[in-house]
Amino acid sequence: MLPDFHIHTSFSQDSSAPARAQIERCMALGMEELCITDHHDYATGMEEELFLLDFPSYLSGLSLLRDEYSGRIRVNIGVELGLQVRIREYLGRLASTLDVDYIIGSSHFIDQMDPYYPSFFEGRSEREAYERYFEVSLQRVRALDCFDSFGHLDYVVRYGPDTNRNYSYAAYRDYIDPILRALVEKGTALECNTAGFKYGLGHPNPTEDILRRYRELGGEQVTLGSDAHAPEHIGYSFGQAREILLDCGFRFLTVYRQRKPQYLSL
Ligand SMILES: [Zn+2]
Ligand SMILES: [Zn+2]
């Protein structure tokens, strides 16, 4: 099975899966490598910061596992960074000093609210909320250089009142194209995140049309992750994702080792 490069463990507040259980599941699925990418969302504006990684214990804990599993499966160590322009210096410093293989940059908090919580949608239409999500994401992609791949570009549609029933690339093209162009210009990868299937959207995040458009605009680096918070979701719908990526014109999957892209045949 293709390697899963978006996996959470109990180092993240929203997962209770031990890293060892996640690695074992990857081995059982026949993966040759994986990447653990726990959450680090700094200065979210929440009353309590729930998504801060304790980097010393995270990195030392995962390094021990990487050594233990060496020769059986390659354990890459990554992080999913919550992007925000107002902490640009912090993120830049962190990314340049962290000893990790891979950094996913994700738009989680928008105006101090995560779309995961219904309050994000209060007092405005779903369309307005989605547009705001994409506008802020564009600012982040343009301003920040601290990440290798942009995570789940249309994450917001997982949680809207009508989820993706009124959502499509065509309906939000004017918002999405500039994000894709900025990624291509910077040589930043785009993530195909299969949790959309798990959420019942019937599509990955982002959708097939957006992956295809990124390829059309010259984007070649696509990464793949399940966003699993539990072992049973690792590699979720990866067979389908592979077909989608091939159909969109990708021939290689990009993985990162020591922050350097490596290309695997799809
Ligand atoms: Zn995320
Ligand atoms: Zn995630």
C-alpha cells in the first residue's frame, strides 16, 4: 500500500492511538514507510491551547520508535502546523530549526475559530463562511514558507451546515484557483487527504476537480494522507485515491524525508 503521510497519535489532544499502534497498522497494511504528523496549532486564540506539541518528548519518543522499527518499516517524523500569518516569524523559526522529515501546513483556525466548531458558521451563510476560509488560506499560502505540503485545502466543507451538497470546485473557482497558483509558483505540494471519504463527502479533501486543476496549472507534487486519528483509518480509501491521482494526470507520489521531496511511482 502507498505510504500514509498524515497520521495522528496520542501526542495530539484529539487522538488516543499510541504511535506504536499506528506504526503496527501501517506494517500490517504492507506499507514500506509512513509519516506521523501530530498537531501543533500555536496561538489559536482558544481559551485553552489544546493543540500544542511538547516537541522534546514528541521527537525523542518517535525517534526511539523509528530506531526500533528500522529495517522493517521507515518511520518518518513530521508535524501538522496550524498556519497563521500573524505568527509568521514564530512559524519560520520553528520550521527552520525542527529536526523533522515533513511539515504539513494546514488552515485550521480562521479568525480564532476552527470550522470544526459550529460557531464558525453562526451569523453568516455557508457560502460566506467557505469564502472566508479560502480567502484566509490564500493569504497564508502566499505569506508563509514554513511547510512542504498544503493540507486538506477544502477542510471547511467537512463541517458546513450542508457539508459539500452545494460545494464544488466550479462554484468556488475564483477562490481556489489563486491558492493553487500560489502553491505551484512556490513549488509547494498539495495534499490529497482521504478523510473526506471517511466523513461521507464522497471525495477526498480537496476534490478530484481541484487536484486535477493543480496538475493542469503545472503542479506536480502531490502528497497522500488519511488523517487517521485511529488505527482503523490508516490508509483509508488509498486504492481509490491512487486511481484518482492517476486520472488527474499525476504519475508520482511525493513523500518527504528530511524535508526533501522523494518521488514514488504511483
Ligand atoms: Zn488538519
Ligand atoms: Zn490532521
